[in-house]
Amino acid sequence: MDFFINIAQGYQIFLLIFMLSYMIQHFVFTYNRLYGEQKNYYHDIIDNEFPMVSIIVPMHNEELVARNILDRLVQLDYPMQQIEIIPINDHSDDKTKAILDEYAEKYPHITPYHRLDEEQKRGKAESLNEVMAICKHNIIVVFDADYIPAKESVKSLVIGFKDPQVGAVMGRVLVHNSNVNLLTIMLDMERSGGYQVGQQARYNMDLIPQYGGTVGAYRRSVVVEMGGFDPKVLAEDTELTFKMYLNGWKVAYANKIECYEEMPENWASRARQVRRWARGHNEVMFKHLFSTFTSKYLSLKAKWDGILLLFVYMMPFFLILGVINAIFLFFMDSIAIMSSITALVLILAINSFGNFAPFFQIAIANYLDGRKASLKLVPMFTFNFVLYVFYTGLGFFDAIGDLFSRRDVHWEKTERSERGRK
């Protein structure tokens, strides 16, 4: 029994150190955004030569938002003769197909790709792989169907590829339905923390800013050479990030390239979204953790950042296991009751600060964005954190099931609201 008690005590120490690592990391990110040197994107480059670009928009039952994104894309500040727009109808059973065909008749540079064959597996990774094979151009820009890009967004994204080391570029995501209810306001604040502080600080410090799967662009030749997108991984964007870095490429983050998205407007939809993200992210962690440890292309600090990034959606499982572990130690009379409570409170506090960084990172991000009134809601993220612990924990077990059963994963898009229709 002493052997198991020693293991349990060791785990508690490991858990506190690991969560403390997250707290320190996010504190460093926040400090960097406030006082550190800010790394500029490539906005200052003036070039009259615009590369040929393929714009892809994956869609599944997107009749509520399809017109919005297509209207924006045909108004881009970019030479229309140098782009092709390929909206993907991925087994839609609503009016998406009719809308895409309608726009194809009006605009010659819009070429819908209809995936209607029952033998074709539905999913974003599968759609992107198929369309990459027929794209005419090497630079591919991807937008999700509910996004509203600015007119200059494509021009700003592709300028990053003037740097020969850049394999992918990522813009900033904002929330256009943030004023609907408390949830959407909090999600807007959360997005601000992730991009304004997290992404920009990673870019400043030459760590691993993430390609986010939308409002982004990549070199088709590079992705094809790396084997395309893995249909068995739900988080195709996170995997592309690690594939890029593990093969010697970089992801450039452009904080000034802003694009609006629709966020979930009810807690049930948000919970499913978080669970899907956790599932896909952990699939990437199982696949690329060892390679991140051993990569010859990553610096020591980038490796550490990559490891913490890979483990972030596993932390709720570590937390729950830590609570069970503390109870075990208490009943084994190997930890005093006050020490047990102190350890539990410390775990919760560090996880709140470090794992999802809802307090100082989100607060500073909204301060930098000039939204000081939003800071009053920062304490509410304690409740948001509880929901995330539960559903990211479920996502972790989903990923475990995927790993051992080798079952097919099914991509589920976030529900759209009627508000998405103009």
C-alpha cells in the first residue's frame, strides 16, 4: 500500500507543478502583450503583384449564412481575375446547393463543388482534401461559412507568403453576435483573450501561434507534401499547425486581419462545440506529442510551448484525477484535511488562471481592445470554467475511444441561428 500512496503523493506534486506551468506561461504572455516588444505582421510590405489565390468555403446545411459569406467574397479588394472561389456543398439537405448554383450563374469565378455521393464521407478534412486536388492555385485561403471577412482580408493574408519560411497565415477572429446574451458576450471576451494576448504573444516570442482553420491561408504544395488533412482527426487546424512546425515551416499571425464569426447562443450548443474541440485537440496530442519532444526544427522554448498547447484540453482530466487522488490520500491518512482542502483550492485556482486563463489574460486582452466595461464580467468566467472542465473531460474520453477503437470520427458543425440570415 505504501507504494500506491507514494505514487499518489507524487501525482499531486506533478499536478501542481504542471498547472503552475500554465499559470506562468499565461502570465508571461500577458506581460509580453503589455510591456514586451511587439512583432509586426507583413502589413508594411507594398507589392503590386498579387498571387493567384483559391478561396475555399466548406459548407454543410448553411442556407442561413451562405449568402452572407458569398456576398462578402465577391466584394473583396482583390483582382477578381486572380481568384477562384470554391464553396463546398458537403452533403447538404437544405437550400445550400441551390444558393451556390445561383451565385455560380452570376459570378464566373465562383465554382461550387458538390459532394453528394453517399460513398463520400462527410467532413471538413475530406472536403479540403478533395478540393485541394482540383484547385488551380498554390495559395489557398479558407473561410468558414458563418464568417464575415473584411474586403482587404485576402490581400492582407497572402502578403505573408512573401516570407519563404511561412507555410500558413492566420488572422484574428471576432464575434459579430456578441450582444445577444451573457454567453455570447463572454465568448467574445474569451476570443479576445485567445487572439489579442495568446496568439500575438506566441507570435512575438517565436513560439507556436496556431493556424485556426478559418480566416487563414496556406501553401497547397506544402500541405499536399505533408499528406493533406487526416480525416481521423477532428481538429484539422491544430494538426496542420504542428505539421507545419514539425516540418520546418512557420505560421504567421496577423492580429490586424479581423474577421467576424457567429458564436453559439445557448449553453448546450457551446458545450457540444467545446467537447468536439477537446476531442480533436487530444487526437492531435496523441499523434504528435513525441514528435514535438524530438523535433529538430523547434527551439527548447517552442517545444515547451508546444507540449503545453497539446496538453491543454487534457488538463480537466488531470484535475478530476487529482481530486480523486486527494480523497484517496485523505482516507489513507496520508494527507491532513486542511492540507487536502488547500491542495484542492490551489489546483482549482491555478487551473482557473492557467488552463483557460480567464482572469488576467482575458482582462488584459479586453483592456487592450478598449472594452473596459466588459471587465466587470471577468468573475463570471469561474462558472464558465466549470462547464469547460466537464465537457473537455468528455472530449478527452471521446479521443481515448477514437485512439483504441480506430473508429471513424464524425464532424458536427455548430448550429446557426436565424440571426445569421440578413
